[in-house]
Amino acid sequence: MKKEGQSCKTGAGSNPVLSEQDQKIKEKLSKIDHKIMVMSGKGGVGKSTIAVNLALGLSLENFYVGLLDVDLHGPNVPKMLGIERGELRRRPDGTVGPVYYSPNLEFMSIEPLLPDRDSAVIWRGPLKTSAIRQFIYDIEWGKLDYLVIDAPPGTGDEPMTVAQTIEGAYAIVVTTPQEVSLLDVRKSITFCKQVNMPILGLVENMSGMVCPHCGKTIDVFKRGGGQKLAEELGLPFLGRIPVDPRIVTAGDAGKPVLASYPTSQTAEAFERLVRKVIDMTQMLNSQEKD
Ligand SMILES: Nc1ncnc2c1ncn2[C@@H]1O[C@H](COP(=O)(O)OP(=O)(O)OP(=O)(O)O)[C@@H](O)[C@H]1O
Ligand SMILES: [Mg+2]
Ligand SMILES: [Zn+2]
């Protein structure tokens, strides 16, 4: 078992190759104004959906945005953006170039490093850590205002590596009304403390349902638990996204809901989230500069 608060950071300090890599990664990432890691204590709560639509929304506000997918077990972000596997190949010189979804939204996935789409990849902890670090190191980062990172579920090796490799990142914690349990979100908070990652706020996904007939939001399950929880924990509440079947079809069709149904209530909910994120990150940046 790994001791709390200890991981590759401590290891990197004592290994000259790793610390050189650390230094180079740091230099590369220092040019990016805002880094945001979307995470959750549990799988399947909509991290990738939030990350994709957040990145797209920021790019629609004319920011230069990078979306980074580091899920070793089954990257599904390329599919959500309609990006073909072949487009994500490693270059002959070993670098990984981003794929452009639009002129100001670039996307990078660890997928080209994986053997093939259908093979079950079994990684051991240290292998995961070095694969993710190497991947981040190999990327040719362009000019970016925002880097959105779609983290794998939980609080294990992968989010740990990302958090420790990408310095200065903020976390967005995703939860759902059914799973609004203090325990789950607390786990994420503990994790963020361990890796010194400040939390930008909490998002409640699958909150209420958009009626497929009239487009109004119906409260099938209770909603609003996320906001209450955020208040209890002293975290900013960033917004709620309803359950909307179009999120699934849009994701499967490779055109996120924000692009395919821009006037829907769901798209509006994402837009509010995007605005909130912009306001908060700009406020934090100006505080840092003071
Ligand atoms: N608000 C929503 N309404 C309807 N479906 C949704 C919503 N959010 C996510 N989904 C669907 O739920 C499934 C899981 O979402 P997603 O892949 O974004 O979760 P995840 O947290 O990234 O999962 P993992 O932990 O496996 O990475 C997907 O099929 C997605 O389309
Ligand atoms: Mg995911
Ligand atoms: Zn209705």
C-alpha cells in the first residue's frame, strides 16, 4: 500500500531522469493560463461528458483550449468528439501532436499509446504512472488559455499522476444526485488535499430530467443535493446538468450536445457552467497576480 500523500513526486526528486522530465514538463505547462482536472470519486458520473462540453464551451467563448484524455482503460473522449483512432497517431519523432476539433480546440489522447481498442489493458501502478508522465511530456502543446483534463475515475494512480505532473491545476468534482454521498465527495476532497490541488467547485450531473416531449426539466429524482453538499463542505457550486437522452446520442454521434443542440436547456446549463468556470478562473488568476 502506498502511504498517503506520497507518490511519484517524492520518487522524482531522487531520480535525476525523472526530475529532468519534471522540469521540462513544468516549462511546457507554465505557458498555459488555466488547468482544470475533471474528477470524481466514482466512475460513470459524467466526467468525460462534462470535460468535453466544458472544453467546447470555452472554445466557443474564443479561448484557446486543450482537452487531455488520460484514461488508460478505455478512452471514450475521441468517440465523443468524432475523432478517428488513426488521427491520433504518434509522430515518427515520438512526439504527440494534438488533433484539432476546431481552430481553437485541440485534443490529445493517450489512446495512440494503447495496443488496440478492444484489448483489455492491464497496467500495474508504476507502469501507469510512467506512461502518463511520458505522454504528457511528449505532447506538442500549442498556445493554450485553458487545459481541461478528463481524469479516470476514482482517486488512484492515474488521477494522482496527473495531479502531480500538471502543476497548478484546479479540480472540478463531479457528482450525481443519487450518489451525493458525503463519503464520495469527501474522498475526492481528501485526494485533492493530498496532492495539493485546489478545488474549483462541485458540479451536479444528471440533476433533474429534460422531458423528451416538451423539453422542460422534470425533477424525477431529488435534485439540488449537490448544492447543499457544496455549501456544507464550503466548496463553490458550479452548476447542475440535467439528465438528457440527447447527451448520450450526441456523445455517440461524435458531436457534443453543446454543438448539436445549442439552443436546448441542456446546452444552456453547460453554458452557465462554462461562464462560472471562466469567472472563477479569471478571479483566481488576478488574485494570484496581486
Ligand atoms: N446528464 C446526462 N444525461 C444523460 N446521459 C448522460 C449524462 N451525463 C452523462 N451521460 C451518459 O452517461 C454515460 C457515462 O458518462 P461519461 O462517460 O461522461 O462518464 P465518466 O464519469 O467519464 O465515466 P468513466 O468513469 O467511465 O470515465 C455516457 O453514456 C454518457 O453519455
Ligand atoms: Mg470518462
Ligand atoms: Zn414534457
